[in-house]
Amino acid sequence: MPHFRTTVTQRLPRRLSLLRRQSNQHGIHISASRLYSVSSNSRFKILMMGRDEFSCLVFRELHAARDVWDDIVIATNPDEKTGRRGSRLSVSPLKLLGSSLCVPLPDPFSIVGAPPENHLVVTASFGRILTSSMLDMFAPTRRLNLHPSLLPAYRGPAPIQHAILNGEKETGVSVIEMLKWKDGIDAGAIWGTSRVPIHDRAMFSEMRDTLGCVAGRLLVSVLRDMRIGKAKSEAQAPLGSSPYASSITVTDSIVNFTTMSAESIVRRHRAISHQRPLITCLSSEKTVQLHSPYVLDTSPWSLSAIPGTATFQKSTRTLVIRCADGSVLSVPLMKQEGKALMEANSWWNGAKGLGLVHDGELRFLDEFSHVL
């Protein structure tokens, strides 16, 4: 087993500080200035830190590459109680995968001696910034992060979502050196990149899975090159005007039919619907979720040209909504605030019963942030 053990807790920084003092008392110095060996005949002892499906796909590729690691352990988020009154237990997918592969997830963190040259930490969609004390236990070239973008573009916590939102035709993955928080997040030197196309109908989950597999293979390639002394890193290009991938919030789910085209709304659905359904609002100030929307190629002759106007189309059995640039959005499934998900036909009949439909049409609000 490797000489490091960890599970993620809020007590980690305090434990690390205590362990550092104990190590010094025994004549062991944990240094942040260890030098990287150009090549290493020994396989790595790896601490893998992650949580979600992306990190699981990376880990599967890493775990299968037995030529690059000697020992491997997982650190992930602790189990959490979710749902009403904590009725459900949420378990990290990486923890479940590790258990199925008999990979240790030990507790608590401990160090026996100074970490040798072949110790390495890898993070992939971990969701937390490692402390300086944690990073100091690994040489700078042994702190690797897998980021699903072609850096420096889309630094930040939601790179896949923003690449889809912005209509990018290509994205990728980068293996980078992790820096301390004060030196910049996602700003470290790049050890390797792989490019991945984004096709026109790609959903977030599809891109996440594709990028996760590519990232895992890229990581293994970098580690193999490190072992034989071929690995090279390059500083990232200046950030300049490169887009940033901020966290997805409720604001990103708001649809404005006056300013957004049907195509851009569908891209938004593909990018963030796994996190937040798209929402609009009725004149009654009740919000409505729009599920599985698509662009309608042929505009109904009876639909008003005013953006935000909607009617039910019998031929497609969908709600059709006028958007910016004269485009039309087709929505087969709706979920009104306080109601269950239903087909557009049923929702439309309910809207008529509430007196929201006039002359076969209804209007959605452009601005409704005050009701969220």
C-alpha cells in the first residue's frame, strides 16, 4: 500500500498541520522543493481524487494501465444525506467504482515518512481546491489535474457546459500541473492535450463521457512518458480574451424569447438541463420548465411574429414558441410550477382552463427574475 491515506473531511488542513509537526519531531522533513526525476523505473503510487462520472471514466483508464502504477488509492466526497429530511444517502460514484474494483478508500489521512519520488496526486472533477499543505506533500511535477477543455480556454468549474452554450465545434482535455490557489486555478503548465469535436446535437452527458475516456487515456500516456523521461510540460498561453467557465446558476436556466434564438435555447438545454431545466414564466407569474425542446424548421403560418408568443401545434403535438430572429422552438414536454411533468397537449388544455390562452395564443414573460 502507498504511504498516504485520505478521505475528504473539513478537518483535513488541521490533520495535515499536525502530521507535519509530528514528522518533524521524528526527523522527517516534508518538503515542497523536491526535484523531479527525469525518468523513473519504478511505477507510481497514486492518490486519485474525484467524485463524479467524469472522474470515474478517468479512473477506469488509469486503473487498467497496470504498467504505470504500483499502488493506487481513492479520495472522494463523504456520503451525504439528501432528499426530504435526509431520506436518501448520496454516495460518490467514484467511491462506488473504487469499491467494485477493490480499491482502498482509507480513513484518516496519515503519512509514514517523506513521500518518495514516485508518489503522485491526480484530481479529476474533484470539486474542491487542495490546500497548500496537501500540495506540499508532492513535487510540483507530481500534482496533476485533468481539465475538460483546451486550456487556457474555459478555465473554471463548468468547461463542458460553456463550450456547448457558446456553440463551440471543438473542445478537448488538458493534463496540467496543479498550482496553489494563490498562483492560479487551472493555470498550471500543460503536460498534454487531446482535441475532441462537438457535434451539433451533443448533450452534456455525452460530451462528459467522451472527454472522460479521452482524459483517462491522455493521463496514462503522460505517465508512461514520465516513466521513460520523455514527458515535457509547457506554460499556458496568456489568458487574454479566452472564455471563462463559471459555475452554472439559476440565471443560466432563464429563457428570454426576445433575445434568444430557438437554436441558442436548444444549445442551452443540451448544456445544462442535467443540472437545471430551462424555465420561462407565464403572465400569472408561475414558472414553467421546458423539456426536450428542438428547433422547428417550418414556422406555423398562424403563429404571431412577436417573440414569446406560443400556441399548440396539433401536427407535432408540441407547444411552438416564437423566438428571436423569427425562429420557432418546439416543446413536447412541460412542467408548470407545483405540477407534474406532462405532455404539451395536456399542459395547453390546462392553460386554456386557467384563462391564459386568448385567440389561440398565450404570451410568456421576458423578464421574471423577481419571481425566482
